[in-house]
Amino acid sequence: MEDLYVLLDKAETNEDYRVILEKLRWADGFTCPRCGERKAYRIHSRKLLECSSCRAQVSATSGTFLHGVKNLGSWVKAILSFLQSEGKSTVVMAGLLNRSYVTTWYMMQKIRMVLGERLISHTEEAVLLPCSILKAALFKASAEEDLLVPAPSFSSDEGSLKCAAFLVGYLLGVFQGVSRKYSQLYAFEHKLRRESYKLEVFSFLACFLIGRKALRREILGYRAPYMIVS
Ligand SMILES: [Zn+2]
């Protein structure tokens, strides 16, 4: 992976980032996602590889979470921003990536969904927090109060309370509060940032070169459970 670090350091254009993702996806050489063939021809004009057996034309992001995205540079930068211990609001990220607020919001939300699915669901020491504890940092929480699940033994658990306090501070400090609908994703993000020093850049990036495309309606339709795993 040594040369990938050098490439990432120097990357400027979308083409530079495409080369990195291709090297990362096919680190052991090309494998056709459709038929498993190892040989492919490059179609230079279209930045694609054509499988020598089934003729499927694939790119580094074909059939992955990043399927069809343009501006690979912005995407890679947005993904890697989750490895910084400090979070950034959508407004700040939009400025850094030079994209519109709406585009940036979708990007960040999609990245959060992938991370929630891929990384932190396997956590060993998850702490369950009822949404009522996080009410101060959640929009629309009071309207749905009757739906909250009570956790009777929670107040005696000092560790969970500390954890909730940090999370509330993060949600209010960075985002000025978040929608309850996405609160679980932000809780994942908070946990990830605290533990990001343990993660290796390219293994992290590789999480986005699997899976499948996330549709806008899935992002908008996402709902957090009534208990937040922090
Ligand atoms: Zn093939």
C-alpha cells in the first residue's frame, strides 16, 4: 500500500483519485465482478476495463457504494474527513469540498449510512441510550416522546451517562442538533471519530468499494431506532 499513500498525497484531479480507487479495489489484480475472470482490457477513452471473458465494462466504483458518482476527489475527501477526531458541519464541509449544501448533505449522509452498516454495527461494547436522554440535541424529539422506549436501569449507569453527555455535546457543538431520524448515524459517527486513530486510511476507504449504490430515497427514508447505540 506504500505507493497508495504517495498517490493520495499527490492526488488533485478526479482522474488521480480514480487511479487510487482502482489500485485499491483490484490490489491483487483485476477480477470481473460478473464472471470472476482475471483478464481485462482497458478502454482508455472511457476509463473502464472490459472483461476479456464476459465483456462486462467495469470501473473502480462499478456496483459499489460509490457506483456512478462523479467528483471522486470530493467523495474521497469527504470519506476521509470521518477519520478526523473533530467533526464538521455540512456548511463547513460544503465550503471545503466546494460543493453545494444539498449535494454535501447527501454525500455526508450516504457516507454515514455506509459506515453505520459496515463498521460500527459489530461493536463489542455498545451502550444503549434512550432517545429521551439525548432530547436536548434532537430536533422533533418532543413530538415523538410517547414513542420513546424507557430504560429504567439507565440512571444508575454512570458510564452511559458520561457517554450520553459527550454525544449531546458533540451533536449540539458541531451540528447545532440533529434530526432524530438520523440520530443513530450521528452516534456512529461520534464513536468512529473517537476511535479513528485505530483505523488505517486505505482499509477504511476500501469499505466503500463494496456493497451497492445507496439511493436518495433510502437516505431520506432512513429512520433511527428509538434506542441509540453509542
Ligand atoms: Zn466477466
